[in-house]
Amino acid sequence: MFAFISSLFKSKPATVNTTDRMKKFLIVGLGNIGDKYENTRHNIGFKILDHLAKTESLSFETQKLGDLTTYKFKGRTFILLKPSTFMNLSGKAVQYWMTKENIPLENVLIITDDLNLAFGSIRLKGKGSDGGHNGLKDIQAKLNTTQYNRFRFGISDEFSKGRQIDYVLGEWTVEENDKLPERLDKSIELIKSFGTAGLNNTMNTFNGK
């Protein structure tokens, strides 16, 4: 009898919080704030999250260090973040929201442009170098690791010598704009898969597609 009564007052194991934590994801689209950057190649991270928000009728709200919205899908919670720190200080926003929302590193996904991939190509990796990308460089410095998931969207390298900055901060061509909607839809599928099927399954399904 005493054993039964005692059992009623025992604290419950902390498995619920751990489970909830593993079902929460931080999806960070890299870009620069301001109208003049909105349609530039460097802002593809913002563009993908904006497309997801529009598709799911979500609205971003300006909060500390970025614009955020929350997307619920198949029991998962996706916190979508567009940092307002400008590209070169992206790590500050990533670190802050990871801590605030108690999101483990393995549930963080950084979306960025990549000059080394053909236009529209998508590539998911669980680690890697910054590749000279200032946004990734700052994230690596703030998190003190290269072991974080990154979703790279190809913007190609069709620029002449010495014109890289102009190209990256330039706007999409008419032909690229025509092809973007399908690529944005595919990008949304990748994000959903990352949260529901995991990193490895998602890499196998989407890399090179």
C-alpha cells in the first residue's frame, strides 16, 4: 500500500521534453534585408522560406535578430528564420534562436546559395567547409563547428573574372525566373523531408535532383 502511494508522487521521466525537442527544427534561410536585395541570387535562402510561407499561408513576424514564422507538419514544428543581421553576421541569429527554442544542432538546417552548383541544383550535406561563403563562415565561427546541416541551392558561376560580387548580388535572369517556381517547390519538399524522414534519407532522395 505504501509503495503504491509513494509511486504516485514520483517524478515522471523527462522523456516528453526530449521527444518534443527532437521534433522541433530551425530552418534558416540566408539573405540580406532590404528591397534592393530581395530578388538577388544571394537571397535564395529568404526566397525559399518566403515561398514556403506563401504556400502554407504563413506570415512572418519581426522578432529579435530576424523575421520568424512557425510551420506545423506531420507532428513536427518548423521554425522558419530569416536573419536580419545581414549575411556576414548570420551566426548571431542562428545561435540566439537555437538557444531560445532549445533546438539541437542536428535539427538545424541552413539554406544558402552556392556558386559551385549549376543553377537550380540542390544539395544537402551534414557538414563541410564554408566554401568562402561569408554567411556560413560566421555560422561556423559562432557555433564553433562545421558539423551542421546545410542545404545548398545552385546559382552557377556564369560570371566573368572579377565580377563575382556583382553576379551574386545581381538579380535572376528572365530564364532563371521562369524555372524558379519548380525549383522552389522542390526545395519545400526537401525541407519537409528533412524534418520527417531525416538527413540521410533526404540526401538520398533529393541530392542532384
